[in-house]
Amino acid sequence: MEQTDTIARDTARATETRKVFVKTYGCQMNVYDSQRMSDALAADGYEPTQTIEDADLVLLNTCHIREKAAEKVYSELGRIRDLKNERAAEGRQMVIGVTGCVAQAEGDEILRRAPAVDLVVGPQTYHRLPAVVRRARAGEKVIETDYAREDKFDHLPQPDRKIVRARGVTAFLTVQEGCDKFCTFCVVPYTRGSEISRPVAQIVREAERLVEGGVREITLLGQNVNAWHGEGVAKGGSTREWGLGELLFRLAQIPGLARLRYTTSHPRDMDDALIAAHRDLEQLMPYLHLPVQSGSDRILKAMNRKHTADDYLRLVDRIRGVRGDIAMSGDFIVGFPGETDEDFEATMKLVREVDYAQAFSFKYSARPGTPGAEMKFHVEERVKDERLQELQALLTNQLEAFTQSRVGMEMDTLIEKPGRRDGQIVGRSPWLQPVILDETVGRIGDIVRVKVLSAGRNSLFAEPV
Ligand code: SAM
Ligand code: SF4
């Protein structure tokens, strides 16, 4: 009876637009996925809203990488349950969905811990979201976490130009998903599955569509983006496997696409062609996020990273050898099981040697189901805190020194958005820093040559030259 009522109400509202509120946790790949989910739902009559209270459908696109990230989702679900109850008292339905990596990792456990949730959809099946939402609206609890046999990208609608334009002049484009590396601390191979690479033609079509919608800068995404090896065309029209370097050259031919970036890379997959792209490809920005995690060979081995600290340092030298102005960025984990003061000191030494422009550092978080969680000699929380503080102090000094080193430089800036203060506009430097400019300097999407006059902690203040 209840279901029939819902369907009847649905029919009555069929001409109305429903509203979807999507909250994104975690990495850029989730930001991209959230946009594609919104695109899929737009084709089914859902309009995005920034106000959760107005939403007919609330989606939490979640991250499972560290315990804190996963727990945040459950506390948010408590708050949303109250909203759902308030709406139900007014006779209005609110459907709650959990998507992303927590959905994949925890499946029906989510419904047990948070019974207000109506649907759970993993990262590989979100192209089925419109159908799943329809079932949930009819009263069913739906869990879709199997790996789909079909290619989800073939089934996802492209956003229309108006939507692309509204999202701005920089865009993400996922080219690779999943991971086969099995670092012992990491859940990605379990939540995102094994590595897949999208074919060249599909990526080029999506990039062209973004550029038609006004995008000037594209960041290619993948959990291991430089392991991308998609099917491309060979001379004579047959197909063969391409590498990321080749793909970047192909994308650079798209008229109007001014800048390219890619993230996140693994040190073992930086091949010669990709390094050559940093030398030869003007559109490829001089910024590389290349996580090392630790500077201790003993810990790197226990992490199953399959490279040493010296391999990493030599790689950085090679990249800097072809592109002297490249800014290095990285990820670090402190307090991996068994990490001694000496191991930690090796990380500090590596950081001093590389001299990072940007970096992300984390306390080790034991993830259920990963080999790291089962290891002996877990490091005390207090020690992890101390090490993280020490490492972050060093990384912050390096970040500030890098920012200051831009003062007096001339550089191209892609104007991205209005500034926080009246009369200001914000651009992006080749090294990803915000550049604050007077709004008369140009329009959003323009690339203007500027001179940096002064710098804050991470942002630059500049004027046109
Ligand atoms: N594929 C990338 C690589 O190989 O370095 C990393 C992707 S991972 C999604 C992002 C970062 O989260 C990692 O580089 C690592 O520093 C951090 N991370 C992953 N698992 C973690 C854990 N269990 N505890 C703390 N940090 C973790
Ligand atoms: Fe996780 Fe990156 Fe290691 Fe893959 S390579 S397991 S994504 S840290």
C-alpha cells in the first residue's frame, strides 16, 4: 500500500524537477565521480542543490582511505536521518544514498548501522544510479556493489555544455581506475578493484566535450594515473596500447585546451615517454605529484612499494634534469607499523633532499582487510602525532619558501573565478598556486602574463606585464 502511494505521488510529481544534494568526501576522483553521478541523474530529471534541506535525494560520495574519513560518514548520516524524519512528517520523501568507497567496502553493514539509508552503490556501478534511485523511491532498500561487467563510462551521459560551463574552466577527467599494486597500508585495490584504463577514443571525446564547454585546463585522474595503458590507434588503423606520455601528446592537439596535468602517479610507472612529455609538451604544467610515503627502505619494503628511497631520489633528479622548474609534490605516511625514530629520520632526510613545493602527510591508519593492519609493532598514537608535527613543520617551511621564490617572477596565469574580495579575480599559476589579480586584468578562461608582486603562505599577488 505504502509503495503504491509513493508511486502515485511520483507520477503526480513527474513533471516537477527533483533535487539532489551530493556531498563529496576524499580525493579528486570522488569529485569527478560526483559530477558524473549528477550528470546521470540530470538525465532523469534531478537538478543539483547546495541546500540539503531542499533535497529529494541526498548522496554521500564517500572515502574509505583512513578510519577518520569513513567514520565522518556515519556521523553525517545521523544528522541526515533527522532531516529525513522531518520531511516525512510533512509528507515528503527524502531518499538517502551512500556511494563511493565506504559503500564498496561496507555494503549492507551500512544499512545495519544506519537504517535510514535507502541505497548503497559502489564506484563501479554508479551508471546504474537512476534505476537504483527509482527502486529506492518505491520503497526498496538497494545495494549495488558488484563489479559491473559493462563499461560504466559507455553508459554515463555527457553533461550538457551549460553544466560544463557552470563547473568552471578547469576540469578533472578520470582515465584510469583501480590498482594492482597492493601497498600493505592501502584499501584502494579492495574498494576500487583491479586496474582498468579507459580507451584513447573515449578519453579524447570527453576532453573535446569539456573544451567545447569552455574548459581550458584538464587534470587526468587515476589512482595510479601513470600506469594508464589504454587502447589507441596504431599507424595503419589497427589498435595498440598507448602510454600516458602518448595520451598527453594526443590531448594537447585539441584546439583551445591550454593546460594539462595528471595525478596521482606511482614512482615505478614514470617511464621515459612520460618524462619526455615533461620536456617537450608545452601544455603539460611543471608540477608533479609523486608520492613516496617514506624515506626508509625498510619501511618502503614493508609497505610493498617496490622502490627504494634512492630509486625515488634518482627519479626526481631525472625529471628535474629535463624540466628544471618542475614543482614536486608528495604524500607521506608516518607511524607505519614498525617505524622507528631512525626510519622517521630517513623520511625527514629525503624531504630535505627533494625540497617539496607541496605535500600531504598522514598518520598511518590501520584499515581492516589490509596486510598492514595485521602487522606487529603498531606505533603509539602519541609518537605518530609528534612525527606528523615535525614532518609537517618541515613541509610547511618548504611550501612557504617555494611560494616566496615566485615573487618577482613573470608567469602565465589561467583566470579561474571571482575573488573573495570585490574587484578581485583569482587565477592559477603553472604550479597550482592561486594568483590574486585585479578583475580588470581579464575574463574567466583567459590566460594572462603577470608579474608576482608579493606572496602569502600559498597564494600570489600579481599584476599584468
Ligand atoms: N596511488 C597513490 C600512491 O601510490 O601513492 C596513492 C593514492 S591514496 C588514495 C592517497 C594517499 O593516502 C596515499 O598516498 C597515502 O599517503 C595515503 N594513505 C593511504 N592509505 C593510508 C592509510 N592506511 N593510512 C594513512 N594514509 C594512507
Ligand atoms: Fe594504494 Fe597507491 Fe599503493 Fe595502489 S599504489 S595500493 S592506490 S597507495
